[in-house]
Amino acid sequence: MKDNDLNILDEVNKGATMGMDAIEFISKKVGDQEFKNTLDAEYNQYKDISRRANNLYDNYTIKKEPHESGGMEKVMTWWGIQMKAMSDKSNSNLSELLMNGTNMGIIEGRRLLNQNPDMNHEIRNLLDDFVKMQENSVEKLKTYL
């Protein structure tokens, strides 16, 4: 695998862990059980993407720890959610917060797919699955607006 493939794999894993962090922070603010169940299912999908990314790291001769969201990124995500949900904990507002982050992930994922036609086939499949998962997530979250 090429170095660029490893960078793409890092981005996928970072995006998945950031998604998990955001859902974890927002779930604590949700009162509606149906919405909570939806978020739990979304969390598990992000977790599966992260697990698959971690498994692909084993294909590299240079062992490297998967890139996950760091402490500062977690704090910034938490802080942003706290500020935007302070006065409005409605399903609509919380769904919109998640959709904004998810849309950024979709844009970055599509950009990586389009600008790296020669990436490793397994990483391409993972990235494509990740982008499609996020697109489906946005569709589910729209129902809570």
C-alpha cells in the first residue's frame, strides 16, 4: 500500500471516531427514545467502520496506530454541541447538529474518492461504504427536523 492510502485510511478512521464522539455527546441530551435508538444504531455503524479501518492497518509493514480524534478535537466537538444545544435540546436542533457534521464528512469522503482513483481497492471500498453510510444517516436524521 502507498503512503497516501494510509493517509486516506487515517481520515476514514478519524471521521468515524469523530462521528462516534458527536453521537455520544448528543445522545446524553436526547429525551425521545426513538431518536435515541436511531442514534445508537448510527453509533454502531460508525464503530463498524472504525473496526474495519483498524483491521486494514494490519496490512502495512510499518505498524502504526490508527488515527483517531484527539483530545482537542473531542473538546471542540463537545464544546460546540454544548453551546448549540444549550437553549434548544429539541430533536430538530440535535438532528441538525449531527447533519452538519455528517455533511462535512460526506464532502471530504467524496473528495477523497474523486481525487484518488488509484487508492488501494480495500480502502476505496471502505471509504465508499463510509460515505454511503453517512448519506443514509443524513436521510434518517432528516425525519427528526
